[in-house]
Amino acid sequence: MAPGNSENNPMFKRMALIGIGLIGSSISHAARRAGLVSEIVCSSLTAEERERAEKLGLATKAYPDPIDAVKGADIVILCTPVGAFQEIAEAIGPHLERGAIVSDVGSVKGAAVRDIAPHIPDGVHFIAGHPIAGTEQSGPDAGFAELFDGRWCILTPGPDADPKALAKLEEFWRQLGSNVELMTPEHHDLVLAITSHVPHLIAYNIVNTAAHLERVTDSEVIKFSAAGFRDFTRIAASDPVMWRDVFLNNKEAVLEMLGRFSEDLVALQRAIRFGDGSTLERTFADARAIRRGIIQAGQDTAQPDFGRGAARARKGSD
Ligand code: NAP
């Protein structure tokens, strides 16, 4: 076993997870699977979540106040919605251990750096991060150890980031199962605007459009949802607070990508109006090629129905 990842020689002595929802709890599962830390503690706002976190063994102690969680921690990861980062960073800043690594998992990186970095004292290493892995579920019960396996984790170190701390955080994410890529926060936010943020906005919008139709009943929308609508509803089931914060904090990049999207949509609208079959066919063929590329890159399965049938069969349920 590689040094630093056995029960006897963990990479970190105390990991503090601030927020213990889907991503925080999955980090806990994966870190314990790999034996990366001696002790895991967390903080969460609600008593119910703290109780679940301790009961599920995600943390030996779940605190209401993040200040108590970070005391003595050599790695601290903010796993709350992005909108909470500034207040949390301001509170924990004076209580961070010298030499500790502070990171986050927020879906927007420019705002994370803006809100966290000013509160990190000298001698503490802040490197922002974002695991490109998730589900539409939330809360401490939603996490699982395999969430990050084979997925990418993007780290956005500043120009002055400590090379040793960066190498350690990269290794931490690899041990959690991820591949790691480095980029600037600005580039991250542009890439994620088109690969994640705009698709979620479209899903939220189409589900609401269908819900408000007058000539199609709600029961018909649900009954015939397998025609395509169903896949949008899965994405639109994601946590509303998390996504509110994503759009409030990645405004510029989302608006830029939304502009491009709207122009392309109008081009398709014209092709339909004027019966331009070749444009429609070419556009759909190009899109299909992208899907094949994602499967070849191991980022999804080629199973029909997005692998749902196979997953159900493996679990033995219907
Ligand atoms: P989640 O399941 O809803 O969990 C959020 C956690 O944050 C909960 O434990 C919540 O505790 C806590 N929290 C909220 N406000 C807080 C505050 N002010 N102070 C302390 N704790 C607070 O969300 P998630 O899906 O794990 O997302 C967490 C972060 O990961 C977000 O920044 C998101 O952008 C990012 N992310 C999400 C995904 C995804 O697919 N879901 C993927 C990659 C990254 P209470 O319920 O007790 O308030």
C-alpha cells in the first residue's frame, strides 16, 4: 500500500467537513475506505443532520459550530452551498491550525476564492476544488464511497499555492478515487457553465414549462414522461439552495453560455419552421457523436436507458 494511506499511516490526523450533505458524506465514506484520515469530524446547522452524521459513522463528532470542528484539524473542507462560504471562512479563519490545508467542493470557483481566501491566515494553505461527481440526492444519507471513482476533481490553486500542500491535496483526491486536473477559477467557471450550470437551468425550465401547460394535463406529463421528459426531471430534482447559489455566483459565465445556447436554439427553430431537414439531421448527428465521446471517456455507460435497467437488475429490484 502507498505510504500515507493505511490505517497506521494516514495522510491527515483530523479532517473537518463543514457541511455533511451528499458531497461531505461521500468524502467521509471514501476517505475511510482508503484509510486516509485518523479522525473525521463535521459541522452542520441542523440537529437532525448532526444526529444522522454521528449515527451513520460519517463523523466521530458533529458540531453545530464550525469553529469547534476546525480546532486541531490538518485538513478542512467546506461542503456547504457556495453562498455560505464567506460567513464560514470568516468565522473559522482565526481558529485554523498552522500548516493545515483548507479546501472546498463548491460548484463555482471564482466566488469560492473571492469569499474564502481573504480569511485564510498566513501559514494555512487554501486551495479551492470541485469534484465533478454528484447525484440529485441531498443530505448525509445520500453519500457513498464510490461517488468519486473514475470522475474528475478540478483544483484551482492560486499562483502562490504551496507546492507541497497542492501535491498532498492532489494525492488525497486520487486516493478518494478521482482523476485530478488543475485550472484557473475563471476557466473552471466557464467550462462548468456549459457542462453543468446551463443544463440544470434548462432542466428546471422545461419541467416548469410542462407543469404550467394548459392543454396537457399533469397526469399525461407523468404518464408519458419516458419520452424524454423524465431525464430532465432527474436533473431538476437537485437541491434548490445549492443551485440558487450556483447561478447567483457564476452569473457572467452562465449568461455568456446562455446567449450562445439561445442563438443555437433559434437556428433549430428556423430549421423546423422552414422544413430544413439536413440542418436538423446534421445537428443531431453532431450531438450524438459527443454522447459517444463521453462513453468512450468512461464518464457514462452505453447501456440503453442510461443504464437504469442494468442497475436495477444488479440490485435485484424492479
Ligand atoms: P447538500 O446535500 O444539500 O448538503 C449541504 C450541507 O451543507 C448540509 O450538511 C447542510 O446542513 C450544510 N449547510 C448549509 N448551509 C450551511 C451553513 N450556513 N453552515 C454550515 N452548514 C451548512 O449539498 P451537496 O450536494 O453536498 O453540495 C455541497 C456543495 O458541493 C455545494 O457547494 C455544491 O455546489 C457542491 N457540489 C455539489 C454536487 C452535487 O451534484 N450535488 C457536485 C459537486 C459539488 P443543514 O442541512 O444542517 O443546513
